[in-house]
Amino acid sequence: MNSEQTFRIAVLAGDGIGPEVMAEGLRVLEAAAKKFSISFEFDHQLVGGAAIDAVGRALPAETLAACEQADAILFGSVGGPKWESLPANEQPERAALLPLRKHFGLFANLRPAICLPELTHASPLHPRLVEGGFDVLCVRELTGGLYFGEPKYIKSENGEDFAVDTMIYWESEIRRIAKVAFEAARNRRKEITSIDKANVLQNGILWRRVINEVSRDYPDVTLKHLYVDNAAMQLIKNPKAFDVILAENLFGDILSDEMAMIAGSLGMLPSASLGESTGGSTGGPTGGTTRFGMFEPSGGTAPDIAGQGIANPIAQILSCAMMLRFSIGRADAAEAIENAVRAVISSGLRTGDIHTPEARLVGTAEMGAAIAAQI
Ligand code: IPM
Ligand code: MG
């Protein structure tokens, strides 16, 4: 890797708590960049409701162009009550987030749900189920299935409306997301639980067949299949039994929220949305090559606490670590951030979402500063 290289990052902070937590993500990223001699150029761009208010659309052409010029996208969050009454296809989620995923072919969504041993109290599950913490990785297919399948419409017939969404998966789409999951599992406990609804859906039958085929190339990884309804139940019953969960788009959307909740706080969970590999070595768990990606916290805009300086910035900070690992190829700097987060949690600092009486309550900026100082 060329140490003189400057990486260009498109920064799309968006709405709600997005700008507050993004500021802390960048603060920590800058500390890591300095320590590991990585050079970044940040290109701040409008997205979501903020872009609607400023220029009339959620994903301005200028923002998209800036993303095209970048090595990676750092995303905050979009949406909020102010824009909910707009026509559906102008709303921030539909008009910015989904098009970004599709445009850049970000088919692989990695959502690690890590419940740190110090934070098990924040999980709504019984303490005996989460004692010692747990670490589950959801690998969600992100550009196929019901989200994007055509036809997709609402029409009227005989005076009654009806709606159609199409669930479609090509073998090649299933195979490429399966490979990401199997590669990731190889760097973990080597267990995959593949999710489907093969007892009802044709998609489930094909999904299961292709996953079984791919698994033959990974004899060291144990594969199990679960129907999605059963998986939703088993996750609550025994989260520690899971290592990697592999799911299509909608099932992954639903299960990853469930995982976020049982891990304690949405404010702790980062995510990476990755495209095909672009070359270079990551030393990371997606097959060892860098990929263009978009990195964002899983938690959303949290309008109820926006602007108060109390949101947990850790999800955004850990998303920056994922960017370093997957798009920049610097697992060393990524680990430094992850270790700094653990150290600061161990030292007893807590934002409101994970607070207990004996810990020290801090705001967004103080948490970010403490993590940056730890690097
Ligand atoms: C997510 C979100 C999005 C999704 C919404 C905001 C469109 O829930 O990233 O999980 O459904 O993918
Ligand atoms: Mg979701």
C-alpha cells in the first residue's frame, strides 16, 4: 500500500443525531489517522431531510457525484417526522438510502451485534441468557429480494386497491452473499446459520440449495438452516448459540433489529454495506480484499434526543473502524479504535442509553473525546 495515498471519504451526516455522532466518528478517525499515518480528505455532503430542506431532494446529484469520487462513504442517518408526510418515493429512506445501496451495488451488509460483558445489564433478556456477553454477526443481502424486485406497485381493480411486491433472487446473488458470510465465519467461530422460509417460499428453496452448494467449498465451516420464524425465537432464547447469521434482505432487516435490541443498545451497533472487491488487502474477514462501502450506525436518527448532545456516538465510531478495515485496508487502525472503545467502556464512561447508577454519565462529545484520547 502506498503510504502517500490520500483517501477521499464522502461524509453524509444526514438528519437527527446524525451530525452529532458523525462529528465524534470523525474526531476518532482523525486520531487513528494521525497515529497510523493515514491521510484522509473529508468531503461533506447533504443527504436525507437536510438535503430536501436545502435543495429539494434527498439525494442531490452533487452528493451522488461526490460519493462516486470517494474511496468510501461515511453515512450518519436520514429521516424524521418532518419529512414523513412527503409522498413515499420522496422520503429520505426511499429516496436516498435505498438508491445509494443500489447505485453502488452494496449487496453485502455486515451488522455485528456485540454485547460487551460490561453492558449485559442493558439487554432486555434475562441476565442468565447474556451473562459474559455475546458476539453475533448478521450478514444481510442488501440489494435484492422484496426491496427491489419488479413489478412493484399499488393499483386498483373493481374499486379496490391492491399492492404487489416481487421477491426475486438469482442464484448468483445468493452465491455472492453466501461467500461473504462463509469468509467472515472463517475468521470467527466457523458457524453459519442460514435463514429462509423454505417451507413456504420458492425463494427459500433456491436459497437453501445455493447455500448448501457454496458450503462445499468451506468444509471447515459448520452450516445450519433455520426457518426465519424459528430463528427469531432461538435468538431470544439463546443468543450465545449463534456466530454468523446469513439472511436475505427483508429477513436480515428484521432479525438485525432484534439482534440490536438483545445486544443492549442500538447506539452501539455499527454496520458496513459492501460492494464487490476492488483489490488491495484488508487482512479482514471478507475474503481479504478491500471493497467500496458505505458505513453507518444501525440506529437511525433518534429524533427524540437529537440536538441534545446525549446520543451514544459509539455506533458511528465503530462504523469508522469498519471503514478502515474493509475499504481502506487498515485492520491495524480499525483494531485500535475497537480497543479504544472497549477501554473507555471498561473505565466506566456511559452515555444515557447504557447507563447504570455506578457508572459515569457522559454526553456525546465527552464520549468521543475519551475514545479519541485512548487511541
Ligand atoms: C435498515 C433500515 C432500512 C432498511 C430502512 C430505513 C429503509 O431499516 O437499514 O435496516 O429497511 O433496510
Ligand atoms: Mg432495519
